[in-house]
Amino acid sequence: MLDKSIRFERILMKRKAGVYIPEIKLPEGYRYVFFKPGDEKDWARIEASVLEFDSELEALMYFQKEFMPFGDELGKRCIFIEDRHGDKAATAMAWRGAFYPGGKTYPWLHWVAVKPDEQGNGLGKAISSKASRLLLEINGDTDFYLSTQTWSHRAVGIYEKLGWEMTYMKNIRHYSHVNYEKAKKVLRRIK
């Protein structure tokens, strides 16, 4: 869940080509499943539960606008972790990337979230690893990116353990003006 008690700073992270991505075993009773039609409601429920959106409806509307136009790709890029009862506990996207100046695209690990009552079970690390490995499988061994914020400081630690590092890159949406020193200072204070 987002920790909104600390200062907000944007963070861009990069997994460099060639960096090993460990395979993290899921705890017993959990399994990976790929997106199928109707799962957008579960995605919205999970994302709203971690405070990425103010409501499930807002999250669902975002999903429908941003991802449903690429429905044919969701079945191989949007993953969930289900518990033994078939309830979705976590989600992530091995997204196809965004276009930037010169027509370049960069694959993104996107919208990683674990329901609050499932946090602390290793699901965040497992789904981040699985989605990163999907990016590798789909895109080849290239640089991958993810965006996060200081409010997700626990996730930043998970990403670092999986070989991601904070970075800077011009012309990437909201990240060309990121003050990494401020973000690092906030993160150092809470460790």
C-alpha cells in the first residue's frame, strides 16, 4: 500500500540488459494466471486497494481507456497471482512500452500491486520477478523501465533486490525532470 505519510518524489528505475532476473517461487497455495476478459474488475479492485486510485470505478475507467484497446496483448502481458480459492491477490503488467522521440519504445514493468491483506507473503517480489521475466521473454534482453515513487518505498527495495536501479532518462514522460537526489534523500530517511 502507498505510504502517503512521506514526501512524494517520482522515481524511474531501469533493469539493464544482461542483468540476471531471479525466478522467485510462489508460496504454497498460490499460482500465476494471465488476464482473461472480466479480470479488469479484479485489476481495478487490487489497484484501488493499494490507493493508486480513489475508487475501483476510477481504476476500472483507467484500465478500459489505457489497456482495453490492446486487449489482444493483455492475455500475455497482464498477470495475476491467485490464492487457493481463486481470488486474485496481486497483479503486474509486462507492458509493451511507450513511444518516445525518434520512434523508440522501451518495455515497462507496469502497475505492480499486492492487496494489503496479502502483503508480506512474498507476492510482490514474486510477481515483479515474473513480469520482468515476461518482459525478457517478449522483448529479448534489452533495457526495461518502471516508474514508481517514494510512497512505494517497500517496492523500490524489492525492485533493487531484483536488479533494478534508479536512473534518469531524457524525454520519458514525467521523468525528465525528476530530482533523484531528493528521492534518494527521502528513501534514506525511512530505511
